[in-house]
Amino acid sequence: MGEADLFRRRAEGYLVGLVARYGELEGPGAAATVCHQLGISAYRARQLARTAQGVAAMPQILGAVQDGRISADQAGHVAESHKRAPMSAQDQQELLDLGGWQNHDEFKKTVASREDQRRAADGMSRSERQRARRSAKVFDGTGGMVVLYAELDPVSGDRVKTALGAMNTKMLGDDIAFDPIRTFEQRNADALVALITQQPADNTEPAAGGPDCGTRPQKTVLVVSADYDALEGRLTNAGIIDGTPIDLDEFRRIACEADIVPMIFAADGQPLYVGRAQRAPTKAQKLALHKRDGGCVGCGLRPQICDAHHIQPWDQNGPTDITNLVLLCPRCHTKIHKHHHSIEADPKTGRYHLLPPPRPSPTTHPPPAERPKAA
């Protein structure tokens, strides 16, 4: 197992070195896209690209990753810490000595502790430095599940734990009264969803026939869709924006609390043509793009962050039709307008992709300038 772990670390280190070099040539966004194409999740791909970008400026750490002395995840923690508070070569070597025998969680705490020591003279208190490191991430996990990950300063974290515990206790009382079916972890998950997506109800009386936590849904936007089978007269193929299927019963439950936006598709699956009547896409068109592209066609960033981009520019007679629009995040949008990237559709799948400009061949050279003729 030890030999297998060393082999895994060296393989990861080799990949980090390649991604670091590719990032230098094409940029971190392109590196993340390539990582995603290797079968890595979008979140993990961006994380690997950030690690590669960070260690590219730290040869000592990059060499340790490639040799298998530390893992790619450990190198990522070191690179992020170095970005916030630069460390000397001696600091890096001390962390390398520790990384060989500390596990992931212990090493992460060590890196944070050393960062606090380096920043002791920056005029900030320990609590202020901890708050500066707060972060939260939401990404797709395995098995179609969604993962929430957050690191909070002690004060904020204690507030969250108190609120979560109180909601869990309330739900436990409801479970006892209305047939307990949830485990502690399931109640915690339901309590977290309730705290994030709901707000106090005007009437806190429990609904008849079931539990209620004194909350009502907060106004949020969730895009779901279903096909209508005209022959059978029923709904089929219900799912959310990224294509994940959901039960029809769950679809009907959501529809009871939702605003319905009808969307009509043509026979070839292309919805909502507007032509050149207006430049900005309509709300319905944006929802259609959310459904079709699922996010940025360049890096996969979630659709809520993206803008609609005209493949053929509108000021060059490009129509505001769904076939001429794609979703792009601000970073990838900049690549189009400033770095000459282009959008192309895959002829087999019909999916759109962001492509970098063609690189000049290293064997081609511009013709030599003609020398002025002597008089």
C-alpha cells in the first residue's frame, strides 16, 4: 500500500507539472478545461489548475510533489498559504519535512498555524486573520449529490452550529409527533436546507397532517423541465437544469410552489427564436440557455454567473436566436473579445465549446524583409 501511495503521488505530481506548464502557455482557465476533459469533476479540475498555478512559482514545492514527498492536495494548501502570506525557502522546507508523515487534516492545520506566525506582525489579530480565511463552496459530488463545504471563523461557526442545533431539535420534536423517519444526519441536512432556503413564516402554526418548522419557502429560482407526451396525455422525463432526473411526484410538488414559465421547442429541439427584433435575450431565452448549455460552455461555471453571448456578433447581423447564443462566464467572455477565442459546435453532440486561437507552427517563419537596393 505504501508503494502504491508513492506511485499515486508521483503520478499526481507529474500531472501537476504538466498542468502548470500548460497553464503558463494557455492560462489557468484553459488548464482547468483540459483537466475537466480528463474525466475529473469541474470543481476538482479548477482546484488542480489553481494548485499547478501556485506551485509553478515555488520550484521547491513543485519538485517535492513530482517526487511524491507530498501530495497534490498538500501542495495546494502550501501554495494558497504562500499566496496570502509569502514564505521563505526555510519555511517551505520545514513544511516539506512535516508533509511526509502528517495526514491531510494535520498538515492543513500546520500550514494554517505557520501562516498565523508569519502574519503576526501585520497588525491583524488572530480572529481577524481567521475571518480573512473564511470560504464556502458548493459543487457536484459523487452519485449525483451536491456537496457544501465551508470554513468559518470561530464566531461565525458557533452561530451556525447554534442555529443548526436549534433547528435540528425542533425537527426532532416534529419527528416524534409525526412518526420519526429521519436519522440525525438527515435532520441536520434538512435543517441546513431550511436555514438557507427558508425564512420565518407569518403563521407558525403547524400544518394539519404533517410537521412544520415555522418557516416558509424563500423566493429562489430553480429551473426544472419535463416533456409532455401528447399521445399519453402525461408528463415524462422530468429533470433539473443539468439533466439530473427527478421523480414526477417531486416535480409536481415543486410546481405547487412555483411560477410556471412555458417553453416551446421546435421539432429539432431548438427553442425561442427572436431574430433581430432585439439584442438582449429575453428571460425565457435565458432559461432555455440554462437548460441547453447547463453552464459556461468554456469552463462549466454554473449558469447563474453567465451571460448570453452572440456567436455571430449582433452588430454584424447576428440574430438573437437560440442557435446564435451560448452561455459564457465573465472570464471566458473576455477570452472571446480580447484573446480571439472562438465558439464551435460539436457536429456529433451539438454541444458548444470554447476553442483557443490556433497557435502558429514553430516551423513557419515570416518571410525575410527585403533589403533596400543600392542606388
